[in-house]
Amino acid sequence: MCVKKVERYAKKYAKEYAKERVEENRIKTLTQNVKVLMKNTSFTMEQAFDSLEISETDRTIISEQLEV
């Protein structure tokens, strides 16, 4: 009985961990795309966001990362 609970927990944890990594990589890729577009086209950050059709939520996250 206890082993099954541990297995369920491990599977749930693995799925959550994988989702987090996918999301981190998605944001990292979008951030890189914005940087390259700004560099190669002299776009402002907002113009790059618009061109890439980035959501408002992602814009906030990416803006914070680009300010670092």
C-alpha cells in the first residue's frame, strides 16, 4: 500500500517537474528571440513583443529577465 502511494507521488512530482522545465525553456527561448530581434532590427522591446505576438503575461516575465 505504501509503495503505491510513493509511486503515485513520484509520478506526480516528475510530471510537475517536467512541466516547470518546459515552461522555463519556453520563456528562455522567447527571451532569446526578443534579444535577437531587437539587435538585428533595432526594434524596441515592445515592437519585438508585437512582432512575435507575445502574450501580456509573457511580456512581463521577459521584460524582467531582460532588465537583469
